[in-house]
Amino acid sequence: MTQDQASTAFPTPLVLAGAGKMGAALLRGWLAGGLDPAAVTVIDPQPSPEIAVLCAERGLRLNPDAASPAGALVLGIKPQVLDAAAPALGAWIGPDTLVVSILAGKTIADLKRRLPAARAVVRVMPNLPASIGRGATGAVGSPEVGPQARAAAERLLARSGLVAWLDDEALIDAVTAVSGSGPAYVFLLAEALAEAGVAAGLPPELSEQLARATVAGAGALLDADAREAGQLRRDVTSPGGTTAAALAVLMREGALPDLMREAVGAAKRRAGELSG
Ligand SMILES: NC(=O)c1ccc[n+]([C@@H]2O[C@H](COP(=O)([O-])OP(=O)(O)OC[C@H]3O[C@@H](n4cnc5c(N)ncnc54)[C@H](OP(=O)(O)O)[C@@H]3O)[C@@H](O)[C@H]2O)c1
């Protein structure tokens, strides 16, 4: 977090609609970041026991009867419940309310159609590691999002990890295909490496342990070292060595780089099909 982000106040009153996996993770991050619990309202018709206890113990409002315009309304509901939820959520939106949506596939235009009072809207595409503060999030704002609203949105997203602003909303399908869906590709890599280890003679449990620690360790190294991924790879590959033998298979025509391009293309196409 930069000094500017750290010193920007949270937009309050803050309303979170949908305190499921992603919403609850954001909420916990805000509270850990110093957001006053008394400034928070949580809307979730069937909150999990953890959320109900958190609200009761820390003094957050949960499902109040009356609504009034918020400083920010963060949408953490599933995209398929937007139509049903929108009329009630609209009551939390005034001309100065910043609306932040993490709904996959819902464009800024979709959101404004369902929430006609909304002006400044930030659409974000987080990924699963955001729940441990190690996410990669793409964000794009409607034209009404000025520097102040953008700083407020960054304040809300800062504890999720990397936040990359996009100039063009059309890029969000590609962001979805790379970072939104990306953690699953890495989990598959760990699975495939463990299976290959078993095929090479390792006991399954040991192979799983080694593969998991290797993927996690390589990820941590990538994070800690400023060198590009390709440079790190070249630096651990001695000519004629074991890594070079494996990479010759992984990088041959039709193998991993070609497959990844095809996979990301398929995810991007699917993101486009699911939008609306
Ligand atoms: N999980 C991810 O990795 C990920 C990544 C990128 C984007 N997203 C986006 O994040 C959003 C939330 O995903 P999630 O995995 O956190 O889903 P989730 O765990 O199902 O959370 C959604 C929450 O909203 C609640 N809800 C349902 N109707 C509501 C209403 N009318 N008003 C307020 N709350 C309502 C749900 O309650 P019930 O359970 O009782 O229905 C649930 O607690 C989705 O739009 C998804 O596209 C998720």
C-alpha cells in the first residue's frame, strides 16, 4: 500500500451486500485495516454463523430495516441474484455513492441498468488469493469515477493484493482468463507434477508434498525476486541438465506455451459468453 492509499479514508458509511467467500474476505481485510465497525452495514439474507457473530461482537449493522445512501456500496453477491437483489440495494445508492462490484460477467452498463441511481461504478475482477491478501485484481471505473473515487476504491481493495487499473472495460474478459481463473491453472500444475512424481516412482503422499511445496516456493520466489519469470527459468536451467531435459518436453510445439495460449483464449471467450 502506498502512503496515499494508506492515508485515504475508507468511504463511509460502507455497505457490503453479500458476505460470502469474497465479501467476507474483503470485510475482514477492511476491519483489520482500521475501518470503524460502526460505519459498516452488512446485507445478507442468510448470513453465515461467522458473519453473524462478527457483526454482533464488533458492532456492525446486519440487515437493517431502513436503508439510506451509503458512501460506498460493495456488491459481493453472485451475478445470478443481481436482478432479484437490485431493487432493495438501490435504496443504498445516492448521487455520491461509490458502487464497487466484484460480480463476474456484469458490465458497468449491466450494473447501471439494474441500479439506475448508480453514478460512479468500479467493476473489479478479483481472484481467490485475494482472500489471503495475495490476489491479483483488475479494476475499471465508469466515467464518473474521478481521482477521489478511485482512491476510495483502492482503499477498499488495497488489502486484497495487487490492483491493476484498466483503461478499457473490454480487457476485463482477458483479465478474467489470466488472473481470475489463473489460480486453478497453478493448482492443476501442482496436481500434474504430483501425479508425474508418482509415475516416476515416488510414494503418492511424498510426491504431493514435494509438488505442493515446489509450486508454493517457486511462487514465493517469483514474488520476492524482481527478475522476470523467463529469466528465473533460464537461470535455473543448466545446458544439458535435468531441468533442460524436462523443459524441452514442456516447451516443444503444441506443449505448455501453446496450450496456455489456447486455454486463456477459451476462458476469455467463455467470459464474453457469460457476460450480461
Ligand atoms: N470466489 C472467487 O474466486 C471469485 C473470483 C472473482 C469474482 N468473484 C465474484 O464474487 C462474487 C461472490 O462470489 P463468492 O464466491 O463470494 O459467492 P458466495 O460465497 O455465494 O457469496 C455470495 C453471498 O451473497 C449472499 N446473497 C444472496 N442473495 C443476496 C441478496 N439478495 N442480498 C445480499 N446478499 C445475498 C449469499 O447468501 P446465500 O449463500 O444464502 O445465497 C452469499 O452469502 C460473485 O459475483 C463472483 O462472480 C468470486
